[in-house]
Amino acid sequence: MLDYRYKTLLGVALPMMVSGFIQSIVLITDASFISRYSTEAFDALGNGGLIYITFYMMLLGMSDGAQIIIARRIGENRLETIGRVFGTSLFTLFLLAISMFSILYFLIPDWIISYSANKNIASLQGEFLHIRSFSLFFAMITLCIQAMLIAKGRTVVVLIAALITAGSNVLMAYAFIFGNFGMPRLGIQGAALASTLADACCMLFLIIYLIRSKERKEYRLFSYFSFQLKSFIELLKVGTPLLIQGFFALATWTMFFTWIEQKGQYDLTVSQNIRSIYFLAFVPIWGFAGTTKTYISQYIGSGKLEALPIIQRRIQLLTFGFLLITFHGALLYPEALIRAINPAEIYVQKSAEILRLISCSILLYGLVSVYFQTIHGSGNTLVSMSIEIVSVVIYTIFSYLFIKVFQWDIYWIWTVEYIYFSILGGLSLFYLTFYNWKKKVL
């Protein structure tokens, strides 16, 4: 079982942070490439990418459930059950991937055209999703393997997988978007193709690693690999609330950008600039989110409950420190960050002003996310789902008021981020303070 020294906490979180940073650089690179191809393609990539991520987050939610269960079994020293959890998780994510691919490929493109104000941007989103949707089949395998590795704390392998994804994606995006290296000039379709092939490379690496890994031998992974109804029910109980909350969180943000698109293309492009930079802020938050779930689940499984407040405080301190490192540019030089994404001067000043405005909301989220992820790690995922749904409902109401009713300037519309993070953190802290969450049995 993992100890909670700062060195060990960083050893688990740092590879995931670097992995997240690499993925953020990939997103920024893709956005930078496509903004130089065309503004409409840039806007379509942003909105289409959000729709894809919304579906991807449902797969991620179920794999997070597998991670929590595997970490709990490690804490309980019930290693013989891990193969069954892994096999059941892979089967479950396969069924989800088929369902989500069908919706994303056959239904969503027509639906986008039906509600969009700019039909050309809507058509480009459909072109993007027709290719990008195939990534779900690669992601389901990748997420299952990563869930097991993160549950054990083997995050270095996740980092290597991210490096492979990033390197191949940037190279192929440069080739397929602009027609370099003798490739066809495909624009937004090239961006989708590059990301999809990069996800396939990541999946192949993790499969090869798993076959040769000590985890396969330690857990007798393939000997116990099977679908088990008990494990399936267990996974659904833990993972389904995470799936639902992941969907609602990203679907709400997708709705936010849809309303912005209906407001006007200038506001949409400014907001897409912000969205592209935003992912830099989430690098330490996501890195320590996985760390929090693993530690909380392992320590509850081992019965060492007195260590939980210490783990929370240390992760909060580390998250805050790394946020200052990764996101300080939002306060000090936001114009330079925006120009790296989109060099068109017409959008730089407004985008930079908004980036400064919301920078403190990210620091707030870094602190409160530890409480929210503690609820995940404890296995009380129905509670975390309820907190997420309440938060996004309030977020949606205020977004609608700011955009549709009050018709505020895009600068003030983005203050809705403070509302969401405050509600999420306040409800999480209230639950952890007044309810007996440490005795959840998985």
C-alpha cells in the first residue's frame, strides 16, 4: 500500500500531471494549427471536441469506478479479485463504447445542424465527429488498463502512454491539417484523424505493456480475467453515478458554448480561446484527482482512517502550489498565451481580460476538488453525482440568465465559473463534515 509522504504523493501525481500537461499542449497545438487554417474550423473544432469529450467522460466515469474498486481491493489485500474486476470493466466499457459511438456518429451531426446559428460551423463539427467518434473504441481499452495502473500507483506508465499519444498526434496533425509530408490537406478532418490515430497508438502501447508487465503476473490477471455478474453489479453501483456526473458536467459546458455560438461568432471565438488555455489549469487538478481517489480508497480499505485528513491537507497544498506554477501566465502574461492559440489580434485583448478574470476561480477549484474527489474515493459516488447535478443545474440557470436573458458582455458571462466551483466545493465540504462517509463498503 502507498505511504502518504510528500515524496510518494508526488511520485503518484507527478506523472499524471505531466501526462495532463502533455495532453493540454496537444490541445493547444491542435487549436493553434487549426486557427491558422480557418476561424470557422477553429470554432467547429472547439465545439465538436467538447461534444466528443462529453461522451468520453462517460467512459472515464465508469473506468474511475473500476479504479476505486481495484484500489480498495489492494488496500484489503484481495488481489485475486482484480482480474475479475478488470475483465468485467472491459466488457462494460465495450458495451458503452458501442452505444455512444452509434449516437455520436449517426445522430449528433444532424442534431448540431438543427440548432446551430452558423450552419457552416455545424457542418464542420459533423465532419470532425464522423472521424473522432471511432476513438471511443481505443479509449475503452486504454481507460481500463490505466484504471488498474493508477489504482496501484503505477502512473509512470500512464505518462509514457501520454508521451506517445502527444508525439504522434502533433506530428500527424501537422501532416493532415496542412497537407505536409506528402499527406492530403484535410483541415478539420485531418485534426480528427490525427487524434484518432494517436489514441490507437496509445492503446497499442498499453496492451503490449500489460502483456509484459509484472502486474499481469502479480494479480494473475489473465488467469482470473472474466466477466462476473457480482463484479458487474458492483461496478455499476460505483461507476454509473460517475458516468452520469461526467456526462452532466461536460454536457452543461457544451450547452454553454452552444448558447455562446448563438450569441455570435466573435464571442464564440473568444470563448474557444479561453477553453483551449483552460486545460492548462486542470493539469495539477486532474493529476491530484486520480491520486486522491487512489489514496482515499486504499486507506479506507486498510482501515487507517486517521490518515485521511493528513492526506487531504497535503494534496491541497501540493495542488495549490502546482496551480501557481502551471497557470500563473493567466495573471502575468495572458496576451502571450492567447496569441499562442490564436494570433488574430481582434480576439486577443478580450480573451486576455477574461483569462485574468477567471484565474482565481481555478485556484478555488484546486482546493475544493480534493473534497469532491474524497467522496469519489470513499465510494459514495451517488452522493458525488447528486452534488455534481445540483452544481450544474445552478450553473445552467445562471448561464441562461447571463447569456439569454440579461445578454451580458462575454466578459461578465464567464463569472459563472465562480458560481459552479463555489457550489461544488460548499456541498462537498458540507457532506464530509456532517455525514459518516468513511464506512462505505465496496
